[in-house]
Amino acid sequence: MRRITRRQFIKWLAGLGLGGGALLSQLSCASREEPSPTPAPTPTRPSPSPHAHEAMYYRPIGEGLVQCQLCPNYCTLPEGSRSQCRVRENRGGKLYTLAYGNPCAVHNDPIEKKPFNHFLPGTLSFSIATAGCNLHCLYCQNWTISQKRPEEVDSINLPPEEVVKYALKAGSRSIAYTYSEPNIFYEYMLDTAKAARPKGLRNVVISNGYINPDPLRELCHAVDAIRVDLKGFSEEFYQKVCFGFLAPVLESIKIIHQEGVWLELVNLVVPTLNDDEGMLREMARWIVENLGPDVPVHFSRFYPMYKLTNLPPTPVETLERAREIAMEEGINYAYIGNVPGHPASHTYCPACGKAIIKRTGFAVMENHVAGGKCEFCGHPIPGVWE
């Protein structure tokens, strides 16, 4: 594993002054090889790693085999084998995560970049990620880390207590677990979140929602907000494009809502694959019926990426139609993302119709939410505002 030294990391911090929206740390995460085309457990020799940490949520099933129970992949691993997410390994009949305390990306981002539009707007979130993901989306924008093993990317040594320390120094209001898939560095995320709360830091998760109910419920007790990628609304799309299943994601979304954790959804609208108006309407109806009208939904623009470079960017008109459908079905807070300057990036009061949070890119230019209410008409605006 190529590792950035602590001295280099501290030098970055000093040079950047830990202020404003400055990039806290930029790791190259350059890949050493082309991503594996087959998402499947990989038999290997056990990998020496200073970051090996016994995993949670697994069980021995005899003859040296272990079964991971963290996510719906339920990887069954013989000795030395690596899971589909590329970070969990059977060592001597125990399951170890190799994604603990070794982030390959560390930034101090605006919370709007996640995107969260109803959670501490205008604040910074100290953001970390390790390598690996339990899905294999053909359009992944972060594939150089999500489709890699921890030893294949640059990383730094940053245990949970150090994450909290640097987040406080950076003036962040929260810690974000993001970029790749935080569920695969579950233990690192959970321990960091537990260390952050007593220091007054909030915890936010940017996830694909592909996690089993028990670990998700435990996570919900430690974090404050979860943003889920609802990638499409058909099993066919999930299986062909993401190499997963829709049903567990829908179950996760319902659990997050039931547990009272602040929830926002993102739907990346991909031309010809998940932009059918019938599918979009069915998704909007499901959201209103199962979550109510006040969960924010972001319709984001697709750009050609990774293995889907043959498709064009999403037409803005398609995004506008998706938003229109969502609002027709009763969703109060529908946004358009990845289109800088679009008026649908603002938050509008559903009662008086006025723009109550105006944004330019990831910057909040005006905020007319006070005490959780619209300053113009007093209508309650759901979210976490302080």
C-alpha cells in the first residue's frame, strides 16, 4: 500500500490554513491496474496490513468458511478470500476489514456538495473515504477508489480520534463518510462517529443504502443524517447497471426514516436507462406513500463516466421533467443537481412559494429559514438547521 506520511499530511493542513472551503487534503488515489470486470469474492493469500481490524456482522459457517452479514451480498469466503467490496478478508476463520484508519480521500467540503440541502446549510463537513464498494455501478464517478482494494490506492494513517481532532481544527460542523461506500468501512465509520458526538460534531453518511437491517439500525443510533442514492426504480436497472438489487435499498430507506435520522435522496438520471417517466412517477409515488412528502429528493445530471462513456449527459429538460413529476406526486422539496445556476437548486417554501435558501453552486447566498420556519410566512420547513 502506498501511504502518505503524517508529516506530509500535517504540512498540507498548515499550508491550507484549515479555513473556508479549502481542500483539506487531496490524495491522488491513482489506480495501479484496470478495475476487475467481475464483481466476485477473490481467493488470495491473506494480505499483510497494519489496518486489519476484526469485522462486525459475520459468522463462521464451518470448514474454515465465514459469511459476511453486513450487506445483501452475503459473501461466503474461504481462507484468504476477499469479499466483493474488496476490503473484507477471511484470516484463520475470522473476518477482517482492511479499511480501518486508512482513508484514501480527505477533504473539507461544503455540506451542499454531498448533497444535503436541509442539514446545517452553509457549513463544512470533514469528509473521508477508504477504497472499496459493495456495488459496481457502470457509471461510478469515483471508480478509481470505489473499485479498488485498499492496498491499490494511496492512503494515510488516520484513526478515529485523529479524524475528530482534525475535523475540529478545520472548523467543520460535521464528519461525512462519503465518496466510495461508507458501509464497507463500517467499523471505522461507527467508531469515528461515536468519538465525534461527545465533541459536538455531527455525523453524516453518503451511501448507496445497500446494507442489512441490523447493522443499519446500529449505525442510525450513531449518526445524524444519511443521504441515499436511489439509483433507479427497477430490479432490472439495479442488476444490470449496479450489480445489486433494489429491494434491500428500499428497505434501508424505510428503516432510516423510521429511526428518525434525517434523510435525503438522490436519483442520478441516466439517459435511456432510468429516465422513463413511468419509472420516475412510480418512484415518486413510493416515496410519498412510504416516507411522506417532506423528504428532499435531488435529481442529478449524469455525465459520461467509467464504463458508460457512450451515453450523453442528461438533458436539462429531462431533469426538469423528473422534478415536475415528483412535485405532481406530492414531493415538496425536489431539486435539480449537477446543473450550476439552475433555479431548482434553491429551496422554496411549499406554502408561500418564495425562495428561502438560495444557492450558487455549493455556496449558500441567502438563508431565510429561522427556527426551522420560513421567515416570510412562518411555515415549518423540515430539516436540521442548528
